Amino acid sequence: MTQAPVTASRAEEPAPETPDLSEGWGEQRGRLRKELRRFDVLLFLICTLVGLDTIGSVAAQGPQGLTWMAILAVLFFLPYGLLVAELGSAFPVQGGPYVWTRLAFGRLTAGLNQILYWISNPVWVGGSLCIIALTTWEEFFTPLPGLWKYAAGLVFIWGGALAVVQSVRVGKWVPIAGAVARIVLLGFFLVSVVVFAVRNGVHALPAGEFSPTYAGFVALVPVLIFNYVGFELPSSAAEEMRNPRRDIPLSILRSGIASLLLYGGPILGIMFVLPSERIGSLGGFIDACKAVFTVYGGSIAADGTVTLTGAGAVFGGIAAAGLIIGLLTSGVTWAMGAHRAQAVACADGAGPAWLGTISEKHGTPVRVNLLSAVLASILLVAALNLTGGDGEKYFAAGLGLTICTTFISYVITFPSLVVLRRKYPDTPRPYAVPGGRLGTWTVTALATGLVAFTVVVLIWPGFGVGWFGTEGSPADSLPEAFAGQRSAYTLSQVVPLLIIAVIGLVFYAAGAKTRRTKS
């Protein structure tokens, strides 16, 4: 990144001034409170980027997961960070991604796009986050038979909703706690892996297994890129930050480095501790924690069954609580950003006006927050019934849909960089993508192209596998819980996406009155 302002070629007509981005925000804007400092934004991003729900999914693909992680750090993570740093510092307005897309492509496109971005949060919270939290509880504490599983899931969802509705002054402590929990949990896990290795040895990782393959790439690209996204979320609360033009780019740089370290170490640790055949997408990290904590008390049977005793059981319980807190704070932090952007969209006429209201008491979009919790609850109950309580199947479908909805929205949002450079060349850009027009097009093409490809392989796992002489079978790329059930998996993605598209159109129609008032 460079601090030099962007030099753009002038058209024959003078470039239009950047419009008043508070238009449509009206009195709601005055209810926001500037409470976020640079350190808060840094921890917010660490909590956002370091998702504990996908560590097992990456480790399950073996050592080549680390290879692809390094490759995508260069080809996606870096360009994506540069892209968001420029947009966030040039247009530091509440609503972030919605506003960038609105300025670039108009209200209709931005409104439909924002629905995808927002609704991915209740899908995620009521889906993969909830199921991992429930699985962790059952592994370390007590089973949740029958209705108890539903009750525990609803407590998880509504506990997060209660945190999201709080004022920024109070609510910012949730991502702070989440960031600290991640650092402590993952740090203690790595220390325990070292102790475990000294006492018991580790599983060898042959150098050949680090070699990247196309089949591995297709399997890994969704979760790896999903691990790398979230830089834009603080921009959704830009008008609650004390100095967004300065703090957003610096926080992106620092949190990006931290997230690479916090991801890579635990993934390597899981592969050292567990045999490859025992690493599952859902339970990989949980199982690895149980195994390494036997160094403090416990044993591993010949069949791989782990029993924790004494201090091992105590540390296991503490780690389990930390993991559940980490999962909850992931959902809360994403909700804090996505819900604010949705409220701005509704206040701007891209949705029902009543959802664009900011609470005078809390300074947050309480109505959007509560609606999201309702949707997550419905999803939880429906999914547990449709999957017959099959956690692996529920996890695979929920995580796939979360990533798919989020990434489709990115396909629209990322090209805003190129369009806004052209439309508003005179807008001050404290941080700009280096390389002028070529640099702008390069980072946009890399970031957009990779998320678009990810959407394809999520809807049709194994896309391209076996083509042009590549090794492997497309069927092997299906989630294990959907083995031999391609139609069922594809329907689990396509049908909800169609429903979400209809919701977006309904929302836009509901904003007609607001649009007429503004015109």
C-alpha cells in the first residue's frame, strides 16, 4: 500500500464530486456513537478473520492444505486486503460494502447484493457455528439428547443476539474477548502440541504430501478463502470509528499477519497429533485438543478413543469453553458489521424502512439484529429435523451455503474498486492500491476471480477434477456426509440461494416508499 493519492486521467467532462453519502441515512445517522479506536478495530478484525469452525476442514485435507494456504495468501489475501484498504479509507461511511456497491452500480444491484451478504450471517450462526458449539459441548461436558439440543442451540443463537444489540461502547468488548480467547486457546494448544510431541512423538508428514494438486485446491479453496475474508466488516461501522481513514488500512495489515500465524500453527499441530484418517471437518480441532491434553492427564486407547482425567479434564473443559466463546464471538462480530450494512440499505430504500431504524438507546440496528436471530433459530430447528440430527451433514450444508452467499456478494462488491476509481478520481485516497490502473485491475481480477471460482465449486464440488488428464474423481470432492448424494448436496445450496434472491426482491419492493420520498 502507498500513501500517495491516486493519479487518474481526467475525462473531457469534469469528474463528479463524491456524493453526500449520508443521503438516506437522515436522523438515524445522528444516533451513532464514535466509540471504536484503532486497537478495537484490530481486535475486531482478528476475531473476524480467525474462524475456529474451519480449522478442522483445512487439516482434513492433509499437508497440502498448508501449501495452498500460503499460495492463496499471496494470490487472494494480499490483493483483497489492498482492495478493501483503499475502499475503506476513501469512502469511510456507515454501511461500507453496501455504500461502495451503491455508488458503483446503483441501489437495486447493491440492495440485492446486500441481502446475500447479510443473510449469510444467520445461516452461519444457525448452521456451522451452532453445530460445532453443540458438538464441543457434548464432547467435553454432557450429551444433549432430544429437545436439549434444540434448547442449547437456541441459547447459543439468542446469547449472540443479545450481545449484538448492545451499544458500541459495550458491544465492542465481545470481539475483544473473542480475539483474546483465540490467542489464548490457540497458543495453549500449540504449547500442548510441543509437550505431546516430546513425550509421544508425532506423525510424520512426508514432503511429497505438501505438493499441491488440483483436486486438493478444489476441496480447499472454499474454506481457505473463507478463512481470509472479513476485512470489510469494520467499514460497515465506519461512522462509529474515531479515525477510519487512518485506522482501517493499518488494522488490515496487522490483523492479516496475525491471522496467518494463528491459522497455520494449529493446522500443523492437528496433523502432527492425529492420524490423517481420523481428522474430520467437523471434529478435527476438537479431537486434536482432546488428544494433546492427555499429557496433563488421560490416555489414548488403541482404537483412538481419548479419555481425559485430572488436570487433562480440567484443561479440556477450559479449552472447550474457550472454543465455544470463540465460535459465538465469530458470529457476533460478523453480525455487528453485516447488520449495520443491512440497516443502511433499508434506510436508503433498498429494503423495508422499519429495518433501517437505529435504536436511540443503543445506537445499533436492533430490529435487523432480532430478525437475524429469528432466521437463525428457524434454520437451526429446520436443519436438525431435515438432517435427522446428523451433525456432519448439517455442518457441510450450512458451511457451504454460508460461504456461497458471502462470496456471491463479493463478486459484485470487489469490482467497485475499478468503477469508483473511474467515477470519482478526485476523492481523497489516503491509501491506494499501488501500480495505478494496472495494479487496480490486477487486485480486482485476482480477488473477484477466486471468489467466483469458489462459488462454482461450492455448488458443484469437484468442478474440473478429472478434466484434461488431471487426477481424481469429482465424486470424491463431495463433503463426506453427502457421499454419493450430489443432487441432495446441490439442492441444499441452490434452493436456499433462490429463496434468498426472492427475499431480496421483496425487500427492494418494500423500500419503494422510501425511494419515492428521496427522489
